[in-house]
Amino acid sequence: MRHTLLILGTCFSALLVSTNVCAQPGELRQLTYSFQKGSRIILVSVIDSSSGTSGLIMSEDPTRNEHAPDYYRTERWLSVSRPQFDNMWSAITANSAQKFAQAKNDRRYYDLVNNYVFTIQELSGLQKNYVVPKDKASSALATLATQFRDYAKDVLVQTTAPARKVTGAEIVEYGLLRKVKPKGGFVDLPNSLAGKAHKGVASQLVKKTGTIKASIGTTFGIGLRFLGEPEGAVVTSHLRWIHPTLTDPASHHSSDVNEWEGTFHIADMRYVSHTFDQEWELVPGKWTIQAVYGGKVLAEKTFDVSRP
């Protein structure tokens, strides 16, 4: 059987629809190596941006239905230094590799068994695929592919773990939060009224309370943990804020719910929050956050929001 991967868009992934490694032209360089083990596809990306260098490993089995008991998805960040990134970038952009470059912004299926498949995004925003037959690859490109596979070793071990099982979810903390380690910018949330949310921001609990005074910059929410096995397995939850009707004066759109998908690692707590960024969001009333999995609400918390 010929194993293939469809390279799509500037996120380079037909596997995971939400990832924070995408950016506007001029903001980053990105190098991704794609390979396959069994029916599982693994993408290893290294990113160089104005905020620093980092890496992301993603894997998924596209032959499995997301709700199947043996479905297993992984997503892990890794540390990469700028010198490491520069060395990898030089290897793939060297003159000897250019003969393997495909047409600009080309989109097609590639054989992952007999080829090394790399994808780059340049500062200009241009995406380019390099499909290198393994029997014609230089020692530098073969070494680069091995380096990327080594990054993914832990992920490949995790995929042999028992089937993921979610038994519930619990709210560990709730109240006023403070954002820390901001990476700047926003991520698109097409199903929300504002259409975006803060990207790459961690939180800390400031005060445990169910009563919130609405003001610009105020952040509140919950620390949510999914229960089940194996620990560390990635689960995707449908998250929902139910709130008084809000109206965006720019678009004239109104809504009383904000919904999006979020990923969690079983047994690890993650904050789910809302920040008042606009005056038109400062509406008093009941604000309820819900975590939905498998069509069921596993956890919810209601806050009483008022004006100062």
C-alpha cells in the first residue's frame, strides 16, 4: 500500500485543524518534516519567529474515526535553539536540495514511504514542498530526517499506549485570573462573536470567586482537568461560554454563546477563560462556561458578572 499525506495551506497539516504555529507573512520561518509509521502520520515542525524558536510534534491516525475507542492523537511542544534551527534551515535550503523542490504553493499527495517530505514557509509567506527520494538524498538531508524522527520518538512510544478513555472532568480552580507569559497576537475563532481569542497565553489564579466585576482587561474562568487514561493522552473538548446577549457594533452581529474546540492532556489542568477586551462585552448577568465531551456536559461553572 502506498502511504500518502496531503500537504495543505500554510499550516502544513490536514491532521490538526487548530495549531498556533501559523502566522502572517514576515512573522516567521517554519520547517516541517512529515513521515508515517504504520497508519499514523507524524508532523514535526520547527518555528523561528520574533518571539523565539520552538518546535511542535503532531501525530494522528487518519484511518481512525475520532470517536473510535482506539483513536489516539498526540500534540507536544519541544525546545529548539536558534542555532539548531539555522542549521536545519541551511540543510533544506542548500543548493543541492533545490532540485527536489516542488512547484510554488503546490498541493498534492506525496509518498511518505519512499521519500523524505519537507515543507518550509519563508518570511515572505511562500510555502514550498521538498520531496526527496530516499535513494537520492544527500547525507545531510538523510541526517536531517533522522534528527526530526528522533524528536518524535517519545510521541511514537505514546501511540502504543492503551486506548484513550475519558471518565469525566473536574473544575480544579475558578475565579479571577491573571495572564502570564503572553506570546502576543490572537488566534482565529470563527464561531465566536469577536472572531478571535488571545494566543499563547498562560494564566494564574488571582482570587477564587464566582462574582466578577466587569472591566476592560479583566480575565476570569476555570482550571479544568479531564479524567481518564492513559495520563497525558490528548482529548478534544467542545468549550462553550453562555452569556447575556452581546452585540458587536462593528458587524452588528449578536450572540449569547461563544463556542470553540480546545485540546487537553488527561490528568493535566488547563485554564479556560474569558477576557473583557471591548466595551460592548461588559454586560452584567450570568456567564456560564461548559466543557462538553462525547455530546455530554462534563463540567460547568456559572459566574455572576456585574458592572463596577
